[in-house]
Amino acid sequence: MTWRGFGARSIRHKLIGIVLATTFVALSLAGVALVIFDLKSYESSMSADLLTQADIMGTATAAALAFEDEKVARENLSLLKASPTISAAAIYTAKGSLFATFVRDGQEGPPFPQLPQPEAVSSDGQHVTAWRRIISNDEVLGTVYLRARDESRQRMQYYLGVLGLIMIASLLTALLLTNRLQMSLTEPIVAISKVARRIMESRDFSLRAARTTDDEVGVMVDAFNDMLTELGRRAEVLEASNQALHASDERYQLAVRGSSAGLWDWNILSNDVFLSPRFKQLLGYGGEELPSSFASFFSALHPDDRLPAKRALEAHFSRRRTPFQIELRLRARNGDYRWFYMGGEALADAKGKPYRMAGSIIDITARKVAEEALQEANRRKDEFIATLAHELRNPLAPIRTGLQILGTEGASGASAARAREIIERQLTHMVRLVDDLLDISRITSAKVKLNKSRITLQQVVDASVEASRPYIDASNQTLSVRVDEQPIALFADLTRMAQALSNILNNAAKYTPPGGRIDLDARREGADVVIHVSDNGSGIPTEMLDQVFDMFTQVGRTVDHAQGGLGIGLSIVRRLISLHDGTVTAHSEGPGKGSTFTIRLPCADEPAHDDSPRLAPAAAAPAPALQVLVVDDNVDAAETMAMLLDMSGHRTAMVHSGLDVLDAALRVPPDVILLDIGLPGMNGYEVAARIRQERALDQTLLVALTGWGSDADKRAATEAGFDVHLTKPVGPDALMEVLARVKPREAA
């Protein structure tokens, strides 16, 4: 039985085992000691007895040796028959020859030694031999040899047998006594054990062990009962705490399941990391797919975020205890990196060394994408503002120079005409920039209205080519136009479609070098119309093919390679084509290899016949002289408008405040009032409403001449009483066309 098996025994068996083991060891030690002592005593006694008999035999045979009487020597040796232990004896002469021998009858032994040995007593386990010198008058006469049986082994066996019987009897006696005596010691302990087992099974801490003695065991029973009382009290407290903890855990789990945050718990000492199911779900993993270890978490961290995360941890672990809050990227299961906000708090030991840290993460990818989009929009806004300032300054510089030329006294007719031509062209460019801005504003706010009708593809191509021809011819570029001869019908807004195609042609002209080539190919493919505009210009990088349609985007915009424009023309194209249920795409083999823009539109159900004339302008009849009141808080704008009207044969008056309009109109009733909206004192809408209340001004035409040109502005003008709405800057032709429809008061 091993020590572990002995430890599993009951205390009763242990006590009996200890007593028996102790008794056995004590008896064994005592028996062995007695046996060894007896053997030593026997050997000493045997040796002394043999030497004594050898001395007697030597004295008795000394005379026989002296007279060499072998008969007497043998008779003397035969006297050894009286000693039962002697089995053989011999007398040797002084010269070492065998003189006389004795061998007990029936006991054969080894032969006698040929020569005598030195005096000694020895044993070979079976016989004990003794050698003794025969000395007379200090003269060695010979040697006596005695050989006896060695009975020490039989003697030891006898003693061991007796000792075994004694030990068995002693152990049985000890077992009986121990079995009776151990009950007084083990019964209280067994009673305590039974009570403890019942408490473990029933969790009833009201049970108690009975005290039966007044000794140390009784004190132990009292201590055990007191411990049960304390354990019962603690069990009640623990049960209440467990119930509160369970309720708190349920609330926590409910909050975690309802929260979008993932939780993590890092054992810094073992480097194990617990990741909550929500944490793994945010990364697209299941229960066991993402190992809960620091290595797996660190491998999912974006390489660029590892050093900032490490520094944030070091700052948090330092004495300053900087809060651990960081935005970082983690690789999801699909390989994409997502942005997370991570925060946490570390626990430290008494020496300030952190050993545990826990916190949460929140997916902020949507916010980051929005921030990046906002930053990109802000960048494009800044770029757009800079570009707008550049594009507005470009025409302003030649306009200012042209005005200086016109103001020079020595300006000839040819130079003055050239200056006016430059001013008009640059002014037209500025108006186009403003119109583009208004168009993109209307389109992005879904305020643009399409006047769709049945038109032909040829009409769209003709109108767009007519609008873009000056830009193409100015760069000495070649434009090739191919359109199906068979009329192709479209249900579209002719003006907006011509604007979209013209923007693409202008874009091709802008990015094609002087002398380059532009091809326009329009044809029908199945139920669609397909228009290709190709050029051999600077081309488009592959990564920019889709971005060219984004607002404020220009390819290759640099200070030393500016192409002009605001970067909104192609954005207008895509939005206008989309409003016509069509698509527009860009293709390029790369920088320097030209580009191709493709418009695809649905055809109308039936073909339309193009019987309309090719943009033949109608001749306008000369307008009669009118009385015109010009109202604008911009004095320069009012004076130039009045000068233009005076040069056209009309009579004019000017006011610059809304409060002065009604007095001036009643003093000299005008045929037409050109009224600005943004006026000091009283805005244009209020002035219009006051004018419509005066009967003397019933026949006056109210024209809103303003920079506010949205559809909402036009509706507000109509509701206020305006007859016509014109958006600044107004071309002379458009203004004269309005005035041509007015009859003077004298002719009314």
C-alpha cells in the first residue's frame, strides 16, 4: 500500500496502522539485536571451548610426541568422543608431518590439511577449525588441529522462529488494545466528519457536532461548531451577493447585447485577450474563428496604427495615466480595414505595474467615411473657390485693359473695335461661368425642369456644334461630325441636351492641343441613341475615368498647365443625361492617348421628321422710344444701363433706393421700370407690390433685373407683381427684345 493509499484510509484505520507498524518495528529491532548478540556470544564461546580443548589435548599428547608414541596419541585423541561437537582432530609433529588423527564415526568431512597452520580459529559456515601449538619447556613439539560442527545457522533459525511467534502474539495483543482504545479518540472526529459531509450534501449550516470529551478533541469540536456558525453567516451573505451579481450580470448582458460596442479584456501578465461576441461580430467573425489572444488582435491591427497604439498604451501605463483613447483600423474577416474608436482602463498592482486592462470598441467607419468625404468636399470647395477666382480674374484683366484702351484719346477706330470685341468675348465667358454655376445649383437641388418634346438627334448635334464651334476654331482644331442620315427621334429637352453635348465638345477642345482632331459620331444602336465624342488630346488616367464626372474635378490641373473652367461642366453633363434616363461614360488608354466620351439615350417610340429651319434667327423690328426708370443700388450698373438705353433712343431716369422709386414713377410715369431686387430701405418685391397699388402705373411694365435667378426667385417675382424676370448680366439683345413688345404711353 502506497502513502497515497494510506492517506485515503479512515482515521480509525490510520491509528491502528500506526500502532501496529510501531510495535512491529520495535519488536523487529529488538529481535534482530538479540539474534546478533546471541550469535556473537555463541561464536566467542565456541572459539574459547575449542582452544581450551586444544590446549588440554596438547598437554596430554606432549609426552607421546616426545617419545614418538603414536598409539598413546591416538588414544588421547579418542577421548574427544566425549565432546559431541568435535567431528575430527589431528596431531602434527614439529616438523609438520601428520602424527595421529581422530574422526568421529559416521561423520565424514574434508581431508586433513597436509601442513599445520598458524594458531587461529576460523569458520567456513559448516565447520569451525582451531590450530594450537604444543609447547613444552619453551620447545614446540607439534600442533593440535580440532574441527567441530558450526551450529550458528541452526541456532539463528531457532531464535528467528521464536522471535516470529513472539511478534505475532505481540501484534495481535496490540491490535486488540488499539481497537478498543482508538474509539475514544476517533468517535468525535468521525462525528465531525459525518456532520461536514451532511452539510456538503444539503448546504445546511445549522447542523452541529456533539461534544463528548473535555480534552483537545472537545475543544476541536467547539471550534468546528463555531466555524459552522461563521460559515453559515458568510453563506447567507454570499448568496445575497451572488443574487445581486446575477441580476447585475443580466443587466450587463442585456446592455451589451443592445449596444453597438464590443468589449475586450486583456490579461497583461499572460498576454491573453478576451474578445466579446459583439467585438468579433463587428469584424465579421463567429464564436471561435478569432482566437482570444493578443497576437491575433495585434495581427488584425493596421500596420500604420501599431506604433500610435503602442505609444498610447505606454502613455496610459506611465505615471501620468493618460486616458487610453485612440482611433485605429482593424482588419475584418473579408480583408477590409474598418475604423474603430477604442478606449480602456488599466489596473495596476501596489508597485504601479499594470496587470489587467479592459475596455470597449465602437465601429466609426461610417463617421470616418463621412469625415473623409467632408474633407474631400472641403478640399474641392477650396480648390473650386481658388479656380473660380482665377477664372473670374482671367476675363477681368482683358476687360480692364480694353476699357483703358477705349478711354485713351488716341484710340483709333480699329483698336477701339478690337477692344470692344475682346470685352464682349470675355464678358460672354464670364456669363457662361455664372450660368454653369446656376445650372449646377438647380440640378443638385432638383429644381431644374425639363421641357421635353419630340425632337431629332440632328437638332441636338446642330445646336451643340453651333455653340462649341468658336472654341474649336479658336484652337485651329478639326471637328468631324457623322450623324445617321435617317432621322432619329428623341423625347428630350433640346436646350438641355444641346448644353450637355456642347459641354463634352468644349471639354474635348480644352484638353486637345492646337491643330488636334475631334470626332463626333451619333447613330442608333437598337433602341438607343449612342453619341461618341473622341479626341487625340491629353487623355485621362485610369483612376480618374469615373472621377471626371464629379463636381469641381479637373484632370491634370496644375499652375503651369491650367486649362480653364470650374470643373463642373462634365458634372452637369452626367446629371442632365441622367434626367433623360441616359448614361455617359469616359474611356481613355491613358495620358497622352486621347479620350472618348459616350452618351447613350433611349429613342422615342416613333421617328420624328426634322422640318424646322437650321437655327435661322428672326429679324427684330426696331423698338419705339420709351420712358424707362432704372432702379439699382449699384450706381455704375444703373448708369451703364441708362447709357445703353439712351444710345438706343429711349428716355431714362435713375434712382438708387427702394424708398425713392414710387415718387420718381409718379412724377414721370414710365413705360418700363427696370427694378433690382436687393435695394436698401425697401426691397424690390415690396416696391413692386406698392407700384401695383397705384392706378396711374397700371400700364407700366415691371421688369425684375437681378442677380437672383433660381426658379423660386422667378416665382417670388411673379407673385410680387413683376411682368418679366431677367437675370444679370442681361445681354443687350435680350433686353431690347423685351422693350420691343412695349408700346409708349402716347401710343397706348
